[in-house]
Amino acid sequence: MGVKPIQQVKWDGKVVDILVSERRFPRTAESVIVPVAPNLKMSFGIAKWVRDATAGKFQIEAERVAPLAPGEAFAGSGGKYRFQHAIVAVVMDDKKRYTAEWIEKSVQNALRLAAERHAHSCLVADMTDDLMRQPQWLSLEERKSICRPVAKAILQGVRKATVSPEEVGIWVWRSEYKDIWMEALNSQK
């Protein structure tokens, strides 16, 4: 079961849910997608959470194939009882700069990898906080201004993915971004 979606749409055979769950895994899924740089290090935010859920096993696997170019993705081990496959999406360059194009392309590639592993369900984590420079001393308005293009790019990646699991959940793990995700989803219709 898990968290009920605050919004659901159907796109080309996919059911897409927006799930809000503060720092807690919102539901079981066969795959989970998180953002990284080309070195595939999972050091911050939701990427660190997924690394820890796999007891570091996925990080070791990812380091073996690093570096990858922005827009690429890599799939490996999952977290016991939570997800069968962890997938990193390379959404930034080695200087931690990101573009909407890289986010969109890497989400498409990550969803393809999930489908190739026969996943029927996948969670795509909100990447906003992972893309902020560290340390994160930003106001809520500054954070929201970063979230808007990130949400739009992730949703475009999900919508344009030609190969994807049937169920895609967008894991919004900060409730203050909920309205931005709803706006971005409604603009995709």
C-alpha cells in the first residue's frame, strides 16, 4: 500500500502518481531513481538515502562503471524490502551544474533501465534538494524557484519515455514543494 497519491494521470499506458512523503519511502516499488553527477557518488539528499538503504552495495556497483555522461543512467542492486533495483540518473556535470535537458534525458534512460529489468513500478525521487549547492542556506522561495524547472523536466522525461514501467510514482519528499509539482503536472495535460 503506502501513501495515497495527491494526483494521478495516465500517459501512454503509464499511471503516474504524485506522492508526498516527508523523508519516508512512500510505497514499495520495484525500482527507484535518484540523481547523481558523472562520478555516480551518492553523497547527499535522496541519493544518500537510497545508498544507505542498499547498505552501500549499490554505491560500490556504481563506482565500477563511473564516470557516465550527463543524461545517462545506471541500474544496480536494490534495498532489501523496499525496492529491487536502484537506478542513478546523471543529471549534472562534474561541476554540479544541471540542465533540464539532462534531467529529462536521464529520467527517460532510467525508466528504460527499470523496464528492461521487468519492473512494473518505479519511483522517481524529486531531485530538487540534491541539485542545490552545498551547504543549502536558501530561502523557501529560492528552493521553490529551483524546484519549478526540475519538476517540469522530470515530468517531461516521464511523459516522453517510450519504454517505462506501467506505474511511475513521483516521490515528493518535501511537502512545501507539493503545489509546484501539482502545477507542473497540470501543465503537462
